[in-house]
Amino acid sequence: MKTTKFARYLNKFFTVHLPNTNGYTPTTVDSYRYAFILFLTFMEAQNIPADNIEISDLTRQNVLKYLDWLQAQRGNSVSTRNQRQAVVNSFVKFLMYEFPEYLAEFQAILKLPVKKAPQKEISYLKTDGVKLLFDQVDLNRKNGIRDYTILTLFYTTGIRVTELINIRVKDVSLCTPATLLIHGKGQKSRFVPLTSEAVTTLNKYINATNLTNDEHLSDWLFINHMGRQFTRQGINYIVKKYTGMSREVNATLIPEDFSPHKLRHTVAMELVDSGVDLIYIRDLLGHVSVITTEVYAKASTEKKRAAIEAASNEIVPKEVAKWESNSDLKEWLKSFNRR
């Protein structure tokens, strides 16, 4: 079977360009891979099998149809559609220097506008919701201390799921000042300060799991029931389990679509409400730009505005129009400007 140029350069894109030239992590490469699996599926639906796709098939019209197909047939959200578009754009930019004869079509693809998504309200937990969630963990049961520690790190540091599962024992420093070395997106690492509560919980967990010896320094901090590194799905399952238990107690305190990322939102909102500078919050959360962090400040401002308006309804007495209490004035108004 003849290998097409599209197949050959797509292979080069994944095996050389993304991991070596761009230095992308396996997780990022995997998300790119899935986006192209969907693209190949779409092209097959257009009666162009994956083995027959050529560079010339990568047109503005086909890419636009693919993006619309993602929403209409796959049910992808606008943000997911935009992420898939960014993946295609990355491949197109890679091809521009290999196939200059298609430059005009490639430029047309890159000029496709990103679809605007309606701004979602940030979902996070209030103090009562956080307490309810933590109360569901039974420390006397197997893995209770592990689950409690996982929730504690989410709530006190705002780290991502992928960052949590990649923590090794050697990344934890409980000496004053206590810190956690986080390996974030784009192979960027950062130190996150640990609260006294987090230090106490981590100490109990490390001692309970016998991770105090130097021989365990390179071990994963958290392992699943098979003794292996956690997957994203495994962590999501744990959080979902306690979320379900919490909602059985009081569904109003826990959002139905709660996820570990909502705990990240909770950390950010609490810091903003406490007056912490956005620059520090950006560094703690590992945002590339403070622009990403500003969404929490905007949400906090809206929340404060609503609170002020609600309070003002109680502070400012309800005014009664003068003509409601003055019969003469009322009669005058009724006759005013009548012809």
C-alpha cells in the first residue's frame, strides 16, 4: 500500500515535531492525537478513508465542516471545538514550510475565526460545601487518609489532577517553609507553599504509608488499589464518590457537575476574596498569563456587586411616591396634561 504525503507528515508531526521541536509532554501529544483521530473519522464520513487523505484535502472548507461536525455530531462544546481547531492550526503551520505550494489554502485555514463561547459562571464551593465534602471521608477505613490527603492538596494548593498524580515523595518538603514541587503544563515546574493543615495531613499520610525511608523518594506520592500511579480517571472517581455522598446529605451545597477543577476554582475565589494579588494567585495556580487569572477577579466583583445590591434593599427604606399619600396631589396628577 502506498503511503500518502499526508500520512507521512502526520507521522513526522507526532514523532518528531511535537515531542522534540516543541517539547510537548506525552499528555499534550495524546490530546493532539485524539483530535486527529476525530479528524480522520470525519474525513471517512466524507467518503475519504484515512489511507487516501492527501495534503490537498486539508482545505478551509473541510476544516470548517470538521469543526461544525464536532459540535453537531459529537456534541463538543465551543471551547472543545476551539481546542481541536488549535490542533489543526498547529499541523497546518508545520506543513507551511514543507508544502509552500499550498500556502494560500493554509493561510485561509489559519484565518478561520475562533468561535466565541458564552462566559460560564464559575462554579465553586462555599465554606459549608467544603466542610461537608471533607466530612464524608472516613479516616478509619482503608485509603481514608489517602483520600483525605488528596482532597486537602486540591483544596489548599489549587493544583490540577495531572499535577497531583505526578507528585513523587521527593517533591514534598515538610521542613519550614513547607513546599510542594509541582510539575505543571509545558514541563514548567513551580513550588507551592503548604499550609499548616496540609503539612499535618501529609505527615500523617506519609507515616501511615511508610514512605519516610529514602528508598521511597522516587515513588509516587499517591498510588491506586493496584499499587500503580493514579490515572486522571482514578482521581475523578474518588472525588465523584465523595461528591455523591455529600449531595445525599445536602444537594444544595455541592454542584451536580462537581469535579476536582471546581476545587481549583474554590481556592482561587477564596484567595481573591481575601485580597491576595492576582500575580501571586497566577503563580500558585501555574497560569501562563495573569489574564487567565483575571476571570476570578471578575467573578468576585460580580458577586460583591450582587451582595451590595441585596444589602441596599434592606438599608435604603422603601420610598412611597408622594402622590400615593397626598390625595390632592394624586388628583392633580390624574388630571395633568389631560385634554
